[in-house]
Amino acid sequence: MLADMARERVTAGITRAFVGVRPITAVLDPYNPVGSTAHVKFNTSRTNRWETDPRRCHINWIVLDSDWEAEFCRVAESHPKVRAYVKNHNLGLEVPYRYGSETRKYLPDFIVLVDDGHGPDDLLHLVVEIKGYRREDAKEKKAAMDIYWVPGVNNLKTTAAGPSLSLPRCTRSRPTSRPRLKASSTG
């Protein structure tokens, strides 16, 4: 396991060294290149949930994993720069990462559209993770986001549009540059 972690750090270091020379681009799922909230439909019996403001989220309920997530929903709905947000629950946004020799999937908690001053047609897509306790794999998740996923999606040079909150769904990344997505504090 230690050798696998060392290998991953060397790979990440090489990737960082070639930023701008051989940038990472995401390879999208050819059958579903853009994930969307347009077809989200599920039932839940969970009572810990947040009824959303339809002006900020067109999914009527957010299933909460913690009180921290409820507070995040309250802040997102009241923040003047937030145009839309959604919980990544049954959306299919998964970020592959390695922890030791094991391949895992990281599911970020929220996706937020933020008006960062570039106009309504160029909103910032912010990926948010809500964490209390940080396990050992938190660093690997953050590294996967910072080194591979965010640059890979940014280098696609595409913009999500329409009434649904949409993001490219990545299955893996490859080398190939304009940043459009900013890394969040993932854990």
C-alpha cells in the first residue's frame, strides 16, 4: 500500500509539472456525457431532509446526511451570488481516485452555480464537500479533484446550459486550457 501511495504521488507530481504543456482533459462517458438533474426522480423515507426554495433548486427535497448539510442549504439559498444548487444524490457525479492500490469513487456532496462576475452565461460551477471528520482518504479525494478532475473538466472548454443544472460526467482523465471551474475544499 505504501508503494502504491508513493507511485500516485509521483504521478501527481509529473502531472503538475506538465500543466500547460500537456494539460489533462476529461474523457466523457460516450453514452451520457452530461449529467443533469432533469430526470432525477426517487422516493425516500428519510425524515432528515431540506425542502428547497424553487428559485434556487428545482428538486423539491434534499436528503441530508448531517445538520451541516442543512446549514449549507440555508446559506446557499440566501446567498445573493448563488444562482442554483443541488445535492449530488442520484445524479451520477462520481470522481475516480486511488487509495493505495484500491480504485474508489468519490461522490461530492453539492454542485453550486455561482455568479462570479463573468455574466449569467458563464457561471462558476462549484463542487462542494461538507465534512466534519476527515478520514485518511480525504487527502486522496482532494488531490484527485485538484490534480485531475477540475483541470480535466476545465480543459474541455464547454459550458453547461439550460434550465437543468448540468455538469460533464467524467469516466477518466487523459493529457491534452482555460480554467473555468475552481477547486473547492474537498475532503
